[in-house]
Amino acid sequence: MAIGFLECAGYGALLYAMDKACKAADIKILGIDTINPKDSSAFIPLTTQVKFEGTISDVQVAAEVAREAALRFNSEKEVI
């Protein structure tokens, strides 16, 4: 088994990216984390991260598909 991560700006972008990844590869989402400013000025998550698992090849495929999908909504520097 392998573990993959995707971090990007926006909760909606992350959900879209992981929907595409789950359809492209046999992976299981382990968890989603969000990071908001400490002063609570944002009502929506600004940065989100998802952790997923599967075989090495499935995680590689899912990570690439998710990255490309997240880039629809984010710049290169906002997707890790």
C-alpha cells in the first residue's frame, strides 16, 4: 500500500480533484484537513489537504489526475 497527499487552495477544488482521482484509480480517502486563518476571518477553508491510500500505481495515477483537476481552479504554486 501507498499513501498520497494533495494540498490546494479551496475546499471545492479539492472535492472536485478527489472526485476525478477516485474515478481514475482504486483509492480510499483517509481524511481531509482544512486550514483557516487564526483570526477566523474566513468563513470557508482557504487551504485544504487530503490523504488517500491504494496500491503504488493507483496512488500515482490518482495523484496526477487530482493535481491536473486542481489546476483548473488554482495556479501551479497553490497545488502541492
